[in-house]
Amino acid sequence: MAAIELNEVAKSFGAVDVIKGVELRIEAGEFVTFVGPSGSGKSTLLRMIAGLETVTSGQITIDGADVTHKEPADRGIAMVFQSYALYPHMNIRDNIAFNLKLTRMAKTEIDERVAEAARILRLEALLDRTPAQLSGGQRQRVAIGRAIVRKPKVFLFDEPLSNLDAALRVQMRLEIERLHRTLGTTMVYVTHDQVEAMTLADRIVALEEGDIQQIGAPMDMYRTPDNLFVASFIGSPQMNLLQGEVVEADAVTATVSVAGGSVATIPQRTERLVTGERVTLGLRPEAMALSPLPESVHPNAFDGEVETVEQLGNISFCYVNLGVEALAIVQLRHEEEIVSGEHVRLHADGAAIHVYDSAGRRRK
């Protein structure tokens, strides 16, 4: 396993800056995920680490060695792609061993490495089959096995589960997490699926338009997103974001007028809110709850009409129209039953409300 350092790494395609001077250190043995929407630069950044994209400026080191301009084969990395890229005419044993045979490694060593990878990935019974005889999840395990036998310092994963159905994605997430615990190798994983990132990562790197927006442990990112981008991207369902204006403020509390004429009274931050300031309030779905109707008194009450209810069995997610194009998602317990079209009142604890300024930055 090896540490990776990116020092002011940038990538441009002509006049378009795709990666904008990224500074990042990934510790040896760490599992780091790059997340962001399409076009955020996450796959480009991974391919630069792999040597599949040239670096416009900056430096990349792996295990202390400058690999900025080295070929992929000289970086000590193995990459697993979105497509399995298996040879259909070869059996699984030969697919896993193919790259080792190209290096003219001794047959006994190849057999030992293939057997070890098959044991780790539970592929022993499948080695004599062809790729056409395997499921999607099994094929992806073969692709990972082909990377394992190279004994790399770093594993790079580029959206490896995107082609799998929902059930197989869950299974393969568990397989990859178990693989990291077994091998302890440094892993960098690209995904647009923040559930994968939250499940697998020691740390998440959130990217937007080639810039790092926040780096942190999954639950730190969830609990204290630094800006509106991270707040809206991390979490499923995403955080509720309500536009508002501070109508009253003193040293202790601030009152914010939000959608549909509702108001929220929240504790003052270290960076105090002032009257007249435009802000965005952020509330996680589990931070909101139903209040009794019609005369509930609460400092943070929001009235609205239920648009739809997403039933998940043990919990439900209720989508409530608060007016003025504001939609709130509320997590309900299984015993709370409401229907579309019903008028409801929601409330939230002021201490659980995040506040973002007009530039989208979280007020601390």
C-alpha cells in the first residue's frame, strides 16, 4: 500500500479547465471516494492518477515517487473500469492470469496468484467457466481479481458498479468493502452515487466543476456540509433547502421568514446573522417531524400540503409542498400514516437547522 499526493494538479482541454489546481493527500491503506455530478472532473482526476490522462500542471506522487509523467505500468497501480472488459473466448482462470502471462511470470507463480485471488473473491468454482456463463456481479469480481493478482500499491475504481442492478450493487459494495479490509491496500473509488461513497469511504472528496468542495469522513460530510453543493449532494434523500430572509436578530436568536410565510427561530451562530440578510436554511428529512393540527404552537412550524408519500416499509418519506416552489422531504415513522393532498404542519428543532449565506457557505 502507498500514499498518494496531488500537488496543485490541473488539467485543461484547450481553453477549458477541467481540474483546477487540486491539492490532496491520500494516506497509505486509506479508502477514498471521489464524488460529484457528471462533469465534475472526478473520473478525469482518477485517470490522471492512473496515467491515462496527462497532467497539464502540478505533480503526482505515489509512495513518495514522482509519477507525474510515468507510464501507467510504472506506477504500481491497478484499475477496475465500469466495463468488465473480459475476453469472451477465455475462461475465468485465463482472464485473471492474462496480464501476468504478458510479463512472462513463472507459471507456478501465476497459478498461486490466481488461486489466491479466486479464494479472496470466492471465484474458485467459476474458474473454468467463460464470462458468458457468469452474472454481472460475478464478472465484476473477475475484473477485480485481474487487478488483485498484480499486487498493486494502489487500486483505482472508476464507477465499477454502474452497470449492475440495484440488488447486485448492494452485494458488490459489501464485496469491495470486505476486499479493502482483507488487503489493506490504498483504494481510490469514483462514483456519482453518494450511497456508495457513504458506505465504502474512510474519506469522501466532493468535487464540482474541477474544484474540491469538501473533504471529510462520511458522517462529518453528512452532519456539517460546508456549502450548498455538499448539502444537496450528500444524503439520500438530499437536505431540504429553503430560501429565506432574516427579519429579526439579537445576540441569542435570529428569526428567518421562509417559504409560504412560515418563520424559523434559530440560535445565533458564531458568525452572527443580521437583519435583512438573505440566507438558505438546510434541514435533513429526519430533522423535521409532524405537528398536531390545527393549533400547534412551535417556533419552527411549516404548513404545507402532501404531494406524495414514498413508502419504504419501516420508514416513509413524505414530500410536502410548502408553497412558493418549496418542497420539503420529511422522514416518517412506519406508524405515521398520511396521504396525498392532506394538509400537514411540520416542525423542526432550531439547533438542527443549517444556515447558508448568499454565497452558499455554511455559517458557523
